[in-house]
Amino acid sequence: MSVQAETVSPHAPEADDGRDGEQSPAQDEKMLILTRKVDQGIVIQGNIVVRVLGIERDRVKLGIAAAEEIVILREELCQDNGGNNKRAPQRAANG
């Protein structure tokens, strides 16, 4: 089974997010655009699974399965504090 995907710049006009010129830290990165249905997912680096759990109106509920040492944050929490989120989970010094 093949999956068709397109790669676009996240700040191209067709990817307008309504933030009027606000730049993301990933402004030079490309974005892979995929479509998924409920209960379908994607695998990242072989050890992170992102699955669509549900869709209600304009909200998509995602489930993310990853090793405990992988920090997962909502994008807006990283951007609000310039990437220095004081509420982000802290890793123990001994791992």
C-alpha cells in the first residue's frame, strides 16, 4: 500500500495559520502533509506512534505513544515562552 503525501513549507500561503507573519522556530523545515482517518496513525522514527482517536467538529483528538524519556509538548507552549517552558516536565538528572 502506498501513501501519497506532499511536502510544503509550513509558512507557504496555502499553509496559512492565521498568525499574521509570526514566524515559527521551524520556518526553514518542510512539512509532510498526510490524511488519516479515525483509528489510523503514523510511526515516527520507529518508536513514536501518533494515532487519530476521534474527530469532533473542528477538533482532532490524537493519541501519542512514546518512550517515557521523550518530551512531548503542545506547540503553543513552546512558542509562548520562546521555547523555555517552565511548566514543561523536567527530566531527572539520573535519567
